[in-house]
Amino acid sequence: MAKHDEWTPFSWHCANCGTIVVGYRNAQGAIKVQCNRCRVVMVRKIKSRRHSTIDVYAPEGQEELEYVNAY
């Protein structure tokens, strides 16, 4: 019996620069993409129908800058 896999693209805007990124779900259910513009790696995990999380990782050699509140 052949297994039927459906490859559904998932797209969203990069959390760092705003470029649209597209990825596909792996066997564990996570979607891992790298932005072609700023090289940030994002891992999206779909928790339920209305809840998903996106982990953002800085490129090799870069660190997160501290956010300074202007208010």
C-alpha cells in the first residue's frame, strides 16, 4: 500500500526583515525556513488549529541586539 503525502506550502513574513518565506512541514510537524534576504532561520511549530509558535535564530556570527524602548 502506497503512502500518500500531501506537500502543502506554508508562507509567512520574516520576523526580521519582512520578506515572504515559504516552507514545508517535516516528519515531526515543524516547518523550518531560512530567509534568503537576511539569513535568519525560523522554525514554526503548529500546536493546534489556532495556535502556532515561531522560533527565530540569528545567522551564524550575529547576535540579537537589545531593544531600547523610546518611550
